[in-house]
Amino acid sequence: MYTDLEDKLTKKYYREIVEKALLQAKEEYEQFPDTLMNVSFYNQLQDIKKTVIDNNEVYTKDEAYQKYPMAVMIARNFVAEEANTDYANMLKDIVWGISLYPTMIEE
């Protein structure tokens, strides 16, 4: 069962969520390579890992939502139970947490 980022707001947990989401995004992408949303999620997650986590780039909330539209894509394209899966919740939390990452405690 997925634990929301707001309930465990640490850099370590954020990195764990990004890694789990990357694995699932890669799996979805490999299984359905013609689905543009899968490609987009995978690319956005790779970029978040590189810029936010590895390079410590800082984004405001608005900048994060503009650069990484995953959360909006989920709201518009996932229906009912799809929008409430662990994967969907991870993706939404990842975008939500981008602007908070620099000030999160490590553990």
C-alpha cells in the first residue's frame, strides 16, 4: 500500500518514490511503446531524477507543474480507479514534491 509523500516528507522517501515510479514507467513504456503518455511519464521521471535529485535544481511549485505535466495528465486522462492507483498517486506526489525537495530533511 502506498504512503503519501506528505505523510513521509523526506528526501530519502522522495527518491524511493521516484525510483519505484521509474521502474513502473519503464515497464509500461516497454509494454505499450506506442502510448505517448507512457513515453512522456518515463521521460519526465528521468528528467526529474537528473535535475531535481542528482543536480539539485530548485523549482517553484508553478515551475514544477509547468515543466512536468504528469499530474495534470493523470487528472485529465485517468478515470475512476486508474486515478487512485499507487502509480498515479506516486506520479502526482513526485510533481507535488519537486518544489519541496530542497528543504526536505534527509531521513
